[in-house]
Amino acid sequence: MTHSTTPTYVPDLGKSPDLVEPSPPGTHTRKPAARRLRDWLGAFVFTVPALVLFGLLVLVPMGYAFYISFFNWGGFGPVSDFRGFGNYTRLLKDPVFLGDLSRGALLIGLSVLLQLPFALAMAVLLNQKLRGRAVYRMLFFAPYILSEVITGVLFGMIFAPGDGLADRVLDEVGLSGLGGDWFAGQSTVLPTLFLVMTWKYFGFHMMLYLAGLQGIPAELHEAARIDGAGTWQRFRHITLPLLAPTIRISAFLSVIFSVQLFDLVWVITTGGPDHASETLAISMVQYGFKRYQMGYASAISVAMFLISLVFALAYQRFVLRRDTEGAITTMRGNR
């Protein structure tokens, strides 16, 4: 009597999926297609309301602002008095607009060269094992939570000429000569405004840097320390290169914030004295809602949009190129 050496195949779905016989080709072709259709329909249902709101609240106002920028319209009645590119040629000759550009460039330079390095230094300090560092992080980040209106009113009282807290403190320590007009002087309003901006926004950048620092493996610093690298060498060759993507994003956000700066300046100085602290957004509001030159104000808004757009595209093309390429490669690899 002979026995077959070939084992008998008994399908058992409860034991292992490897024992299940493969289905004939074409059996399940309709099910994945139906599933993909449901996924597309679900994405469509959840995306369309957001796209409609984005179109109504962003794209339509932008298109309307671009349209009325070609007219000499005061804001009342039908849009009339077509001027073509007259408002845009006026921008290039307007000393107020050109001054806004120079002041914005100055604020951007001060933010990148002073505010961000200060935020980075505080982030590196608070990333160390210090007693009560959580409290310090909360205190330094707290000003960013305050609204621009509250911040403006607060520092408007602190730097009030004569009876403000800043002048009183200087008087008490015998440095009354350093006190001055603060927001009331043409030569002092912009430095004082930048001081307030630093107090308000540096905590945001500090938290960005802290998040980046905590993502750096501690083993790298430990290995460099064992090899004899000092504190500055570890910071220069390990911390800065690995933190570079975060620094680039922080610088980008700082520039965009400076271009669109409005609330803080409006509450404190309203652009004065004599346009000394005026920004592009302040000029847009002044011309549009104070002087009733909606066409020209719309041209300023279009100029702000183009400046931000060109900067964002150029920054992404030349500065963030390696970061975005790495992100896209990673996403494609995970698919």
C-alpha cells in the first residue's frame, strides 16, 4: 500500500491568510473602483464647502480689489472714472508709498538681524536643563498670545511722554536724559515700535526654534562631546545645520509679518507722526477709509499682494528648494 506524499490542501480562513486560494483575475476589479469613487466623493463633499468659502471670502474680494484699482472711485455709487494704470503709476511717484517701502525694508532687516537671533539665543538657553525653564518658556511666549490691540494700548501708556512708566523709571535711576518722545518723535518712533514688535513676536519664533532643537538627537551632541568638540563647535556644526530648515521658515514668516503689519501700528501711532511709522497696510486704510480714494487704496493692496507673492515664490525657489524637495520626496516614498 502506497501513501501520497502530497499534502491535502484544506482552506481555513481562520488560521492564516497565506492559505487562502487566490481569486481568479478580474473578480475584485469593481470593488476597488467603487471604493476609489467613494473616496473621491467623500473628499469632494468635505472640500467643496471650504473651496466655496475661500472663493467668496478671498478670491472674489481680491478680484474686485484688482478691478477697482483701475478706477478713480471714492467708494460710493457705481464704479466709474476709468484710469487704467494711472493708480499704479501714481504709486511709483508717491513719496508716502515709497517711504512705506523703505520703512518696511528697515523693519524686515531689523527683524531678521536682531529679533530672530535674539529668539534663537533664548531658545538655545531654554533648551538646557534649567530649573523652572517651563515657566520661562510660558512667560516669553505669553506676549504673543495677547492681541495687538491690548499690546498697543499697554505700550502706548508705558511710553507716554512725560508721565509714562518708561520715563518715570529713567527718572528714578537718574537717566532722565534718555527719556524722550518715544512714539511722538519722528526719529524715535520706529526704533520704539520695533522694540514693541520684538517683545510681542519673539516668543513665537523662540517656540519654533525650541521645537526644532528638541528634534535634534542628543546622541549627536554626546558623540561630538566625546570627540572633544566644544560648545561653540557643537552649536556651529551640529545645531545650526540641523536647525536651518526651521530658521528659514522663521525668517519667511518674519518677512511676511513685517510686510502686512497693521494692527499694532494702527493702535499705537496710526502711522504718525508725519508718516514716520506708516506701513503699506496703514496707507491702504488711510487712503481708502479716511480720504475715500478706494481705487488708489486698492492699487496699494494689489502692490502688497504682488510683493508678498513674488517674495514667497522667490524664497521657495531659491531658499526653501531643498526643504520642499525633501518633503516631496518623502511623501512620494510613503505612497
